[in-house]
Amino acid sequence: MKFTLSWLKDHLDTEASLDAIVDALTRAGLEVEGVEDPGARLAGFRVARVLSAERHPQADKLQVLSVDAGADVNGGGPVQVVCGAPNARAGLVGVFGLPGATVPANGMVLRVAAIRGVESNGMMCSTRELELGDDHDGIIELAADAPVGAAFADHAGLTDAVIDVSVLPNRPDCMGVRGIARDLAALGLGTLKPLAAEPVAGEGAGPDVRTDDPAGCPAFYAQGVTGVSNGAAPDWMARRLRAIGQKPISALVDITNYLTIDLGRPLHVYDKAKLTGGLVARKATAGEQVLALNGRTYALAETMTVIADDAQVHDIGGIMGGEHSGVSDATTDVVIECAYFDPDSIARTGQKLQLTSDARSRFERGVDPAFLDAGLAIATRMVIEACGGAATGVTRAGKPPLAMRSHAYDPALAETLGGLAIPAARQRAILESLGFAVADDWRVTPPTWRPDVDGPADLVEEVIRIEGIEKVAPVPLPRDPGVARPTATPLQKLERRARRAAAARGLDEAVTWSFINARDAALMGGAAWTVANPISEELKVMRPSLLPGLLSAAARNLRQGADGVRLFELGRRYLAEGERVTLGVVLAGDRRPRDWREGKSAGFDAYDAKAEALALLAAAGAPVENLAVMGEAGAAFHPGRSGTLRLGPKTVLAAFGALHPGIARAFDLPAGVAAAEVYLDAIPARRGKDGFARAPYAPPALQPVRRDFAFVVPTDVTAEALTRAVKGADKAAIVRARVFDVFTGAGVEEGRKSVAVEVVLQPGEKSFTEAELKAIADKVIAAAAKQGAVLRG
């Protein structure tokens, strides 16, 4: 809900600054979503006087104006402006936009420009261009004595800050500016001003109104005003409505809109001449329709409360009026309705019709049922002041639900329930400042505008939020005996680490169905679990692999224009031996976009999938330095570009590789797709309470020694087998062995390849001697020889 600072001060006598008010609102639980400075939109617009107006030499409908915009503009000299307004003339005082100012209506930045060959330095502005009204027939005309050179926003009083507050559903009292002022007064930011709501004495009988729907509309009050003249609303009212984003329409309409925001009290005004007989609040009948003020026709149901006359429905009760009885410039006699509608009935009707309005948002939260007479009196008085006329009597049909239940309250609850010890006298003062009645025995009766207060806990909330919730000390709750400690299993903790590691590596998490179709399952080797009562044929079996879902997701992303897709999913595979916790990875599209340095784009390959699998295994705590690459990865992978990562010959921790071409075609994927599956539940658990904690960093005292060996081996010997043999030659001295070059061709006989291996030796208590280094080298050569390798000459 929006309101201006001056509007708030109509109800709150305060000297507090805007910042103090905003801070207090937030502390009281009324979240401030923003504060707007309307004067900022009009920065660069000045009060200016037209000194002369001459016809444009190249256009009959344009004039060349000489404008005085103040002593600080153009050195105090006149400014030349080209203008097409018909009312532009010498002596007119208007609004001038300086070069650099932004026109609020269209966002155009004013600049020095030539218009039909004549230089123009800014613009004289109309009401519509400044979003101050709809008039665009001419430029704004100010009073002749308006101060030339003054900022227009200051002169026009358009610097009133607009506060935007988010009101929670349980605070219907704060759906009006007065309710917000009441809270601020209770917070000590000022004094709530008395509300003038004296009844307007009327002549004769009141309007003919009644309620035949006591459940939906318990009370229907009305007063008439005859002889009105419906023109524009007073400037101050139109300005405030415009500041909060509402368009002024006419005095009669604007008064009801204003009171909805000002007091949280929706009303409606009917043109009496358009009514046939009296008004009645009743349930709609089947087939009835109403043309609402928003221009749409709504079909009504028997559960909906409407306001009708003898001929037709005129109003969706408490939500929106109808066009048939709406006021216009020709209206002379009106009926002002002030009714109470049941919140539940309003909510159901609004939801069924998909219709929202300011009135509905207040009635469905619960307006003050005791404010009918006062609201009607205030509205009637404003109508007479703005439009003239004479009031009739008041008709009161039905009775509003005024009974409020009292609650036994113990001031000690503020500490035991709210965590803040507050003296009883201070609590009584807080509650009374909010309108609560507090008896000597501490039975507390909420005011009629607080239907949300339903017990002692709500009273504690009121006391704490006014006293200051920031005063409540943050105290951890004690752990009572028998309360369970954290129960995450080692496997659950492992899943969390793996998920974080995958995201940290730039993979996007996907969540796909555990059910897949039989065709996709067959492509992965077949399904072991079949659903007895599937949702559909496409979701008939439980997935034996995470890849089908990820591949389908990757294909969708690529079809939507994604250049590269890097997806992962952590879930379960369903095999004959049971559920297996698995992390699947799919890499598709461009690994590297095309670039002037690198050339054309490049796709993913088996090495990319292997790198992801190794990194994720390392993050999960697997001993990656002891893993071996063995065998083919399975039916989903390319037979010559895939493998498994194993701990020993039988324990498979991951499968990786390029996707099988046939499966790529089945999922409508291009070439260059790589994938991996990491079997988290196959990772052996580490011993000890904190088995996954990193060991303390303990750098060796001596520098490592590096030695390079070039071996000629048969082409069927893998680099991994050779490095494992080399590393095992002397486990005490050799800490690392890696391949850094592979060569075939001239100098290497057919059927063999040259493999260069870097061996890192780490001395312990003393440096290696030459003899020790030679002995280790001999062991390396001997170990390599067992793989068919000979030292290259």
C-alpha cells in the first residue's frame, strides 16, 4: 500500500524524519518496500516565463519562443525554444524542461536540437508530458506571479515522499493510512490526531436500502446527497491519488478511492437517477450477469452477494461496482453506500470470478465493523464540500458484528513466550495505545479493527513488536534430554559433498524422473524393475541408469539453442541387487566455442568425462591415486573410447567415456557427447570418526628429485599399466609417476610405441646418493620390463 508523507501527517502529529518513520515501520512489522521521491522525476523542470513568441519561418504551426528560465540558466539571458502548443504566447508562465532533463511520460532526454532549421534548447511542457494529468492540448499555464527560475516540483508541492508498505494479511487495520499512523504513535513517533466524524444532519428519509443476505452482508448503511455537481476532485486529493499511482476520475469517484486508502473503508456511490426502486443486498440468482466498472461482464453464482435494485444487479458486493449505476458529469443525486461484507464470502467470490480490487483486498481481510456510521458521515461531508448539495437522512439496514471476545492475559507471558521482560505498566500502556481495552484483572478486549487478535500469544506479539523485537536477546534453545542429535548417515554426507563438488565444477544440476520407458532402459542394458501400475507407457520401468534422463534434458537444451550443456544428477539406479546411489554426468554441445585464436569449436570427448569422474571421486573421498582404468564402460558408451575406474579388479567406482553413436542418435543428440556415472555407494568408507577430514599439511623437509625415462613398449600396453608398474618399483622412494609424452613413427618399430614417464622421488631424512639413485633407476627399468618395456636408446 502506498501513501505520501504529508498524507500520513494528516493523522499523525510528528516531527520525525522520513528515515525515522521508515525505520519504525519496519521494526513494527510493516515492511517498507520502497520510498519514492516524485520530485526526482521532475528534476530539470523550471518555472519559466515566455518573453516573446514569433512564428517559425519554416512551419505555420510552430512558434519560436524566447523564454526566461531564471538567472542561472544561459547566464540569465533568454533561451530560444521551438514550441507547437496553440496557447504559447508572450507573458505566459509555464514549465520549461532544461536540456538534459528526462520527460516522465516517455523517458525522452531533452537535448539541444534543430527543429526545421531553428535551434531549440529544451521544451515547454504540457500536463500529460509531466504525468500530472491527461491534458495535452497546450502547455501548462501557471499563475502570473509564479516565481520564475524556481524548481517546478517545489513550486507545485510535488516533493512529497511516497512510502510503499507491504501489509501482511493479518493486519487489516493497516490497510488504511490511519491504521499505520496508529502504530507509529504507539511506537512513540508522535500523537494520533482525533478523527472528525460528526454525522451530517439530513433532511427527510434516508435512501431505500435493505439486506436480504445477513450472512454475506450483515449491515448496509446509506445516505443520499441531492443537488450535487460532479466535477474534478480538489487539487490536494487528486495530487495524492496521482502520487500513489491512481488516476483521478471525478470528485465523487475520487472521494471513495481516497477514503479506501485513507481510512481502509471502501464505499460506493450510486447515481440515484439510474436506479429502479431501492437497493438490496442479496444473493445472486442463476444466470444473472453484471457489467463491472472495469468493462468486463461477469456471470454470477447463487453463492455471491450482490447489490441490486428492482430491475438488475448493480454491484458485486464488496468487490466492484457496475457501470449501469456509475456516476458521471451529469449526476445530480447520489446514494452513498457504506456496508459490511463477510470476509470469507468476499474471498470466495473474488477467487471464483478471478477479480481483484482495492475493496476486495480490504473486505476479505476484515474491515472495522464499528466504522460504518463514521465512514458514511466522513464520505457524505466530503461529497458536500467538493460537489455541493444537501444530505438526506441515514438508513441503517441490518447489524454489523460488533462483539469482540476478550482474552485473559498474564504479563509474564511477554518474557516466557516472547523472550523479553517488560514491566506490566508498560505492557498496559502499549496495548491501550493500540486501542485494546485492558481491565484491572488483565482481561484484554481487542478493538473492532483488530479481528486478527485471537488469544494471549497475539497479545504478546503486539507488546513485543512495539517494545522492539530487536531487544530480544538471541538465546539458543537448550537441547532437552532425549532430543535426537544430527542423524545424517555417512552416505548422506557423501552425497552432499559430491553435489557441492559437481556444482563447483560448473555442472548444472538436473532432476529427472526415476521412471523411464522400456526402450531407453533397453539401450542401457535393460531394466530389472517394472512398475505394476505405471502412470503411462513412457514411465513404465525404473531406470537402470541416470543417463537417459540427463541425455533427454541435454537434447532439449540444445534444441532450445544452448551452445554447450554440462549437467549432473545425483539419484538412484534400480538394479537387480537393489538401489544404487549414483552421480551421473552428461557433457554435450561445445566444450570450447569457436575463437579466432583456437579456430572452430570443439566438442567433448572421453578425457573430459574421465576428468569429471576423477574430480568427483576425489571430492567424495575415494583414493584416486590407487585407481586403475580397466575394461569397457558398458552398452551406453563408445566401445573404443570409454573405460571404468576401479579399485582393484572388481570394485568399479565409475564408468566414463564418449557416448555410443547409436544411443546419441536415439536421443537426437549430435556427435561429441561424453558421459560418466560415479557409483558413490561403492566408495569404501574410511576408518575413524572423521575419516574424510584432510590430513594436516606437512611438507617434506627435502626437495623431490625428478627423473625421466623413455620406454619402448608394445602398442597394446596401456600408459596406466606402465605407470603403475613404475610406481611399484620402490614404494618408499617413488611418490608419483606420470606419462608426459607418447610417440610413434620414425625410429620406433612397427607395433610398438615410445612412452616417456616422469618419476618423482622423495628423499626422507637425507638426500639420495648417486648410488641410491642408480639403484632406484634399475628397479624402475626392471619393473617396466615386466610390461614388455625396454629403455629407449
